[in-house]
Amino acid sequence: GGSSDAAAVLRALNRAFSAGLTRSQLEEIALELGSDVPFCVTGGTVLCRGRGEIMTELPPMPECWTVICKPPFSISTPELFSLANCAKIKNRPDTDGIVKGIERGDLGHIARRIYNVLEDFLPPQYSEVREIKSKLIDLGALGASMTGTGSAVFGLFEDRDAAQRAYN
């Protein structure tokens, strides 16, 4: 998406022009471009808080296979945020549980705790997002969720063959 593209451009310019900016300096510039751009500069397994500027490095995710499905439409970030109502949020990801699962290297523990609150506010014309998520679970994903404001959906698989079947 746009955030990862912005981070890639920042890193490439830093290298191309031998600017010598540190990762922290790049993250500071990145925050001016978007809340999740600093993470995209850093990469890895990171817990982001605040607007995305407070980052805590975590151990790497346990080995797994990820299948990402991108339906042939995009979802407007401003549109989806305008529909989101904090008072109506019923389900949230279990961030503390996810961190514990990462620290223990327990993929199943992590996968059962992922959730994107914005899925609850998707208008009916984006029902394919829910269908993809359900299909990934049916095909063996330990957990699945919409990415950001969508429309991509990812599934986490412990088994390569199951991930390949879902991909196919």
C-alpha cells in the first residue's frame, strides 16, 4: 500500500543520496507522511502504539505461511473511518495475548487473537472481505483478518500444504 511505498522511497533516497540518516531519523520523517509509515521503515515484528510512533520491537513471529487475498476493489480509508463508531466496537484484538504468543512462539495462540475492528463497519458492498476471511479459515488458516482498512485479507497457516491449497 501507500505507506509501505512511502517508506521504501524514504529508504531508497537515503541510500541513493548517501544521506546517512539513521533509522530513528527516517522514522521521524515517516511519521509526517502517515501513522503507519514509521513501522514500514522499521519492519520486523513490532508493537505499535500511539499513532504508530511508539514502537516496541518483539521477537520474530513463529515460522508460518501467510496467504494474502486482494479482491479486485479498494476500500476508501476516509470512508471506512467515517463509518467507524468507537462506541459500537464490540470485538478487539487481544494485543497482550498476541504479544505473549509471539514471545512463546505459539502461532495458534497468536492467530486466535487477531482481529480488525474496522471489519465490523464494512458496508454491505464489501461482503467479499468476510467471505474471503471465512474461506481462509475453512481451508486451514489458524486465523484470518482484513489488513488495515482493506480490502486485502490475510490468513496465517502452520502448514505449507494447507497454505498452498488456500492460495490455489
